[in-house]
Amino acid sequence: MGEENENMSDKKQTGFSCVDCGKCGCKKHNGDYPEFCATAALTEEELQEIAHLYENRVNKKVAIASAEVEGEFYGRYTRVEETIEFARRIGAKKLGIATCIGLLEESRILAKILRLNGFEVYSAACKTGSMLKTDIGVKPEYTCVTGNVMCNPILQAKLLNKEKVDLNIIMGLCCGHDSLFIKYAKGLTTTLVVKDRVLGNNPVQALYQARAYYKRLLEKPI
């Protein structure tokens, strides 16, 4: 019986990770960790390896700038203002905007704000150098609603790389297109807008309302 309970206990721990933790001992830095805690499982060698990476000149600059912006402007600055302040603190001069063509007006406003704050701006819209979806193997039935002209996030990344921008800003690229952009972008990338056509580009709203208006998300698999 004891062995059975032990096996059940092991099964309960399998696959647990940070989302299953209710203690958040890592945030408090007090050593109060659940049995499955990734922090508690780290070896001294692994900790030193990560700490060493923060000694990299770029990594250190970015980490310090992020902490300074958070600490100085917490709850006061919008994400637009935080992005500007972060860019300044890492010494960025030229900013690249990777924008969805559906957010071109918002990106124009962003570019105006960035230029007003002394930055050089270069942008690349998602349809630049567009191809046909069916040419890469998309079935025609998946082009009926949005058309057959495909976004080109790889080219967006290549164009901003060519311009040697110091920081890329993602403006509402589609789910998956943002992944390809990040994969091919050189240098740092931050996200200002996340695409959500239903919720006005505010995807976290579905999580806020997951026990109310969007309870279907918790009732059965999509």
C-alpha cells in the first residue's frame, strides 16, 4: 500500500511546472519551493552558467535597462512610453517597425511619436514582397476569407536587418508570422501590439473572462 501511494505521488509530480505553483518562492527569494520547482532543481553549475550569460555586454545592458524602466516607471508609463525609455537606455538610435498592414495607421502614429523623441525609424509592412499562399502549399479553401496574398514576415526581418536597426518593434503580426519574424530578425526584438482580431488586439481579455464570457475555453478543447 505504501509503495502504491509513493507511485501515485510520483505521478502527481510528473509534468508539473511554474503554472502549477502556488508558492512563488522564486519571486520572494525565500527558498519556499514546491517539490517540482525548477529553481530548486538547478545545480550551482547551472546557476553560474546563466549568471555568466548576464555578463555578456549586450545581455547586461538589456537586463539593466529593463529593470530600470520597470523600477522607475512602474504603473505610470504606457507600453509605448516604456518602449521609448528602454530604447534610449540601451543606446538604440534606429528603430525598426515590423507592422501588420492592417495596423499601418497605428504604426504611422508610432513612427511619428518615435521620431518626435529623436529616433530614426524604418518600417516594413507584412505584405511587402508578398507571395501567393497557394504557391507555398496552402489549400485554396483557406484563402476564401482573407484572400490568397500571403504575408511575408521573413522578408520583413531581412529588410530591417539590411537597415541595421538597433531594435525591432512588432506591431500586430499574425500568430506564427511573429515567430518567423523573430527567427530571422538579427538583434533585439520587442512586441508592442499582439494581433487579436476578435478582442481589439487585447488577447489577455480572453483569459480575464475565461470563467465568464469565454468560459467555453475551459469547457472543452478547441
